[in-house]
Amino acid sequence: METGGCRMGGAGPAAITLEELDGLEESPDSAYHSHGSSLEEEAAERTDDEEQERLLSYWQSVGRGHQVDVPRDMAEPIQQLTRNNNPQERQSIPFTLIQRKEKLGDLLYEKRQYGKAKWACIKMKEKQYEQSICLGFMKLMRYICEQNSSGLYLGITIPIVTIVHTNESQSAMTPAVTVAYYLPEVLQDEPPHPFDSDISIEEWPSTIVYSRSFRGITNEDSIMREISVLAAILESPELCLQDTFIIAGYTNPAAANRHNEIWFLQRP
């Protein structure tokens, strides 16, 4: 994946899911194509400010639904992430497919191996899971959008993952979670340092996971339900960690019909 500046040209509607952002294109007569005249520059500045306001207002509206305050200083990272949301430039986390388990043509789960890699991680402990992932994701957005030692836009990688924990009986989640962003391949050797001291760069070991896809919102109830479903499907769930799981999100927390996966982690 190539890295580039966050302030690329382009404007679009106030839509922020990854799928909806696919349609954001620069208008042929956009002010970003101006030739330096003061009137066109002023028009471009007004358009830029209006776009920021639209996107920020949308995120704030979504945030209120999760009891999360989206501060005004998120306006620029939100706009930058929107403008750079090119599907061809998104890097999927690489893995080796070991097994696909199907039943009557339906995929039940996949067994995959993920290699050793560096991640930008932030630990959160809000009252609700939705609050933790929204606030954690916003902090990671700032890191991705130039608030790092390189001063560059780092690029989108998917999925964004969240480590969750349950009690020993798997009857309830604990509030502490870790939200993590996979560093693009070109940055794995020397990851940019985050300005936010709450974000740490961690190297995760090679891991075998059992992955099952599901859609919709992710909260305590839906996560516990998906843990129970995958535990019932696996032939030997005891081979996996019993109190630590990963939620992999392929759409951002503002999306209603999210594409998610639940991951069971095989014991080392």
C-alpha cells in the first residue's frame, strides 16, 4: 500500500461507512481544480469547511446514539479518512487459510493463521462496549491521519480488531477491551510513533484463529451470542482460549449493518 498525505482532493456526501465512502469522487468542476485565483480559492475553502461540518455533524449524531461525545477536533481526521477511503488502497491483514468448514453450502467458520505483526493498540474501559470501541477508534483515526511521528496519512487496513474478555463461565463480558489497528506492510519494520501516549505499538505473535462472520451492531449481547454459536460449532473449542476473543470489524463503528467476525484464538 502506498502512503500519502491526508489532504487529498475530493468532496462528497456526509456518509462515513466504508462501503458508502466508496462512492465519494471528486467533482470535475470542484474547487480543488482551481488555478490559483483568489475567488476560486475562497470557494474551495468554503466547500472544505462545509464538508467538514457535514461529516462532523453526522458522526456527532451517530455518537449520541452510543452515548459518545465526538469532539470538534475530530473534524479534520474524519474528513481526511473519508477522502482517502479508496477501496483499492485498503490493505487486508494477510493470513493463511488452513480450513473452511461448511454445512449444506453455508460457511460455518474458517481456520486461519495470522503471522507475527505490529499493531497500534489502545486500551479502553468504558461502561458500554459500544462506547469503548467508538472512543478507541477515534483515537486511532487521529494516529492514522498524521498525528504520528512521520506526519503522514498511514493508510486504511482492515479489519480493525477489538480484544474482549469474558468471565470464566463465558456468561458475561468484562469492560476492559483493546482496540487495535494493523500497521501497513510498508510500516511494519519502523512504525511511526503515536503522539497520543494512550496508543502503544505492540508486536503480536503468530496466531491460529477460528473465524465466523456475522452482521449488525456489536454490543455485549450480540458478542456473547456469537461466542456461544461458534463454541457450539467447533469440534474442540477447548483448544482455544476460554476468556479472550477478538471482534474483527470491516466497517467502522458508525455503520448500522456492520460486517464483523468473531475470532477464537487457539492456545499457543
